[in-house]
Amino acid sequence: EDIANLPELDDERYEMGQRMNGHLATCIYRVEPTMFPLILFQTVTTTLKHGLSSSSSPAFAGLGLLLCGHFGKPHEGREIARAAELILEKPGMRRRAVRTIFITQCFCYHWTSPLQDTIAPLLKGYQIGLEIGDNDSACWCLLTRSFHLFFCRQITR
């Protein structure tokens, strides 16, 4: 909750840097995963020092991803993922909501909750993505939902 109550970022230069890091994180995760934590830590550190931007929520969700998977701390990762979702409740933060939903539901929550609990939020993420024009993240939500349905043996015929 403390993270979600940070002030809003008001420096255009940092805002631009945060957006660039958000785009970099997506590419780096796939191309050079060892650099992924560096981008996340830079974005999270900037957020903690200068305030929240629309790029903050996926960065905190990514930090949750690292805590759950790489560092083996799923409960701490879930708390950070929840903080990322709380950031989305603030005005002006919806632009990156779908990416945050994808990261939290795909990489964080299944460590501590049943996999079927991710199915409805992923569908909601897909629908929000179509509404706001974030088709890339919407498709990732839908693909992940399909995998989770398969693993939960809930595929409809």
C-alpha cells in the first residue's frame, strides 16, 4: 500500500525514461534475459525516488516475477504483484494495466494460488487490452489463459 501511495511522477524526462525502460524490458526479457533485472531495478528505483508513472505497475509486477521465480520467494513476489495492481487503481495508470495483469497472472500468482484462479483475470486483461488498444498484451493474456485452461483441463469443446 505504501508503494501505491507514492506521489505521481511530474518530471517529463523521468517519465520518458520510464516509458523507454518499459519497452526495453519486454524486448530484453526475450533477447537478453540477464539484463532484465537491471532494467526492472532501474525503473523501480526511479519510481521510489521520483514517483509513480504508468510504467511503474509493470515494473513492480516484473519485480514480483523475479522474486517468485528467480529468487524463490513466492509470497514476497505476490505482495509486490499486489502492489503493482494497487498502482493501477490510481488515475492515469490504466495505459499499462494489461501488461501488469499478464505479468502478475502468468508469473506471480500461480506460485501461491490455484492455477484456475488466473483464468478469469487473464480474460479480463484480454478484454481491457482490446478496449484500450494494447493488442500485444491482450494477446499474451489470451495465450496464457489458453495454456492455463489446458493445464487445468478446462478446455471447452
